[in-house]
Amino acid sequence: MKDHDIPVAPDHAERFEGNFTQQEPIPETAIAAAVAVMQSGRLHRYNTGPGELSETALLEQEFAAQTGAKYCLAVASGGYAMATALRAMGVGPGDKVLTNAFTLAPVPGAIAAIGAQPVFVGVTEALTIDLDDLAAKADQADVLLLSHMRGHLCDMDRLMEICAASNIAVIEDCAHTMGAAWRGVPSGRVGAIGCYSCQTYKHVNSGEGGLIVTDDADLAARMILLSGSYMLYERHLAAPEPEVFERVKYDTPNISGRMDNLRAAILRPQLQDLDRQVARWNERYRVLEAGLRDVPGLTIVERPGEESIVGSSFQFLLLDWSGDKVQEVVSRCGARGVELKWFGAETPVAFTSKYDHWRYAPSEPMPASDRVLAAVVDIRVPLTFTLEDCAQIARIIRAETGIVYQSGENKAETGG
Ligand SMILES: *Cc1c(COP(=O)(O)O)cnc(C)c1O
């Protein structure tokens, strides 16, 4: 679309004034804990006085308990967590790793970080991994890095059947599913390893940060050594017994990516509050969902009953609309203060990109996935939004989508 086509909202139309990237402040208890760490001067996780337990070790112990995992490791980022999980599984240069075509750049990036190659698996209209495509590609790799992109959980039972049948180990990318569950099992606890991000746009906020959980003692020991534990692993509270480290410590490189006590101090009170925050996100999600039902041409992504969601973002589909028409909806909503992100753009924009933008990781074309990606419109739902804000956002999208839809010619000319 040309600049002169960008529509201007009429004066009488309501305009949303909120900020889509404004998170809530860090809770006072977390600020106090952070100040205490700074006053102590002991920010490094292994810089402890006699008998003292570090904030980082306590965070790991608490997150292990919260997810029901035997072992937990806190690291520098979600991306680092995924690369470490892959390395611990023995993935190396030239190896192939199955992963989602619909995800964010740090996921293929974690695979590339260790010299391995992503094999992209398609996405369905439910915005989950295409399990038929996964079954078809199952002979191509021994590991699946499964991204629960934008919080959508696939049929985890069927996924695990497919992976078990082909001896594929599963690493879950839970950057958008911390606090979510499939049939009551916390996201990250179905595969061999679960990885979470504590970056500002996720469900707990330490600026940067990552958490890893597993029940596998050997993987846990390798990941702890990889993260840069030197020979201080006995100071961990959610780690395997020292004998396990004895088996792997001479063969595991130290690739520093530890978390520090300042971030851990900020995260501990936030994790204690996660359930309450999840409930608040879901109230907002359901207001958006209700407000966008029965809009001609707009498809809601229905959430299965097996899934306990965390509605920290909302997606809808404009299936088989031409790119220009979707762009027109995005522009018109933008003019009324509603920031939509679109996964169909030809070039990557800000945080949004897709598999055929990642030229370092070439893929076969996936027409069915391209159709879905060209339709995905994405909305952030920060907790600074009120329920009325969400109702207003839905009203604006509804109105603008209706105008563009009724203007006709919204169908893609290619028919694809
Ligand atoms: C944010 C994100 C990650 C991890 O990101 P970091 O910024 O490295 O913490 C992983 N997967 C997805 C889908 C993400 O959005």
C-alpha cells in the first residue's frame, strides 16, 4: 500500500490511548529484594558467604517445586536456555533439529548457535505445529525443539506418540506458556526439557533471563556445567547428586550464561504471584475473544478444552484475504491507536518474522503454512490494559475489519 492510501480515522471515531508494550512495574517486594542484593555486593550466584543460599539457587529450587520438576537451572536468556538444552542432548554442528515454522527468531537462532540446522514443521489454523507434517518429517532428526508459539499448545498426547515412535527427544520452548498446562500437566513438563524466558515481554520480568527444567539427571548435570558452574555445582539446590557430575564434568565445556542474584531476586516474588497474573491475563483474553466473535471474514482461534491458557497475547486470522487488505486493516487500526502485528509481511518487522525470512536456514516451501501465516494478526495484551481497554480494542478491530471486508476485493488474487 502507498503512503497516500493510509487511512485517517474520522474525528468522531474512538481512539485507543494505551501502550501495547507497557508492562506493569516490578512489585515492591521484588524491588526490596533487589536492593538487598545490591547492598550485599554479592551479585554473582556463587559469591555466597558461609552457609548462605544464593537468590539464584533459591529461585531454581522454587521453580522446580512450582513445575513439579526434579531439576531446575536459571540462565541468562530463553535463547541461551534452548541452545544449552540442545547441546546437553548432544546436538552438534551439521545435525538437523525439527522445529516450528511459526515461531520467533530466537528459536531457529538457538539451533544455528550450535551449528545445527532447523528443519521447519508447518503450522495449522489452530496456530499449533502440524502433526501430520511432523510425522512426515520424523525421520529427519532426533530432536524436536517445540515452540508453543503465542501460547498455543498442540495435542501434546499425539505429539508425544509421534515422537516416541521415531525416538525423537522433545525440548519445549515455553517462552509464551509459563503457567499454562495441557490436561493439567504444566507446559515444559511433557518433553524431556522445558525452557522458559524471563524477558520483559514474557510472563515474569527480569529484563533478560531464562529457566530450564528437567527430570533427567544427566541432562541437568550437563546443562549446569555448560551454564558456567565451574566446579561449584554443589551450591545448587535443584541439581542432581555430585556422582552424576563426576560422570560428565571432564567432557562438558563451560559456556558462561549464568543468571545473577539480582535478576533472581526480582523473579522470586513474581513467580509466587504467577497464578494471579495468569487469571488477570485470561480475563483480558476472554474480553477480546468475546468482542471479536462473529465478525465476517475474521476467524477466532478456538482453544481446546485440554488446554489451560495464559492469554498474554491474542491472535485472529484473516484467512485468504489479500496482503494489501490485511495491511489496510493493520494501518486503519494503527490510526486508531490499536497496534496489530502481522505475520504475513514480506520482510521481517520489529519482533515479527517467519521461516522464509531466516535465510541462514533454508526450507522447502510450505504452502498450507504460508496461507495460515499470511492470515495471522497478533495483539499483545499487557496487564496494564483494563478490561474496558480490551473491549475498546475489540470494538475498533471489529469496526475497521468490517469496513475493509465490506469494501470487497479482500480475497487474495492468487486464490492461494
Ligand atoms: C522470547 C522468545 C524466546 C526466548 O527469548 P529470549 O529473548 O532469548 O529470552 C523463545 N521463544 C519464543 C517463541 C520467544 O518469543
